[in-house]
Amino acid sequence: MKKGLIGSDEPPPVGSALACTDELFLRRYVRKHDDDEELVAELMGILRGSRAS
């Protein structure tokens, strides 16, 4: 939300982000930002459990 990635004033339920499959996470939070390589790297780091540098 802070970076404007979610696009709403209300955060999604925590369970929906934590309980989704990798493919669903990719679809919801990563692929829609394909034009921003740095952001995609950061989001993929989150998915893998590491931080992108």
C-alpha cells in the first residue's frame, strides 16, 4: 500500500496474501508490474523468502 502497489485504501485480508499459492501470488502481485524490473525483482525476493538487493 505504501508504494501504491495494491491500489486501494483498504489492505487485502492478511490470510488472502499468506494463504495463496505461488502462482496466485505471481498473478496478483508480480505479473501486473512486469514493466518495472526492479520492483519485480523485489517482489520475487519476497516470494522466495529473501530480499532483493
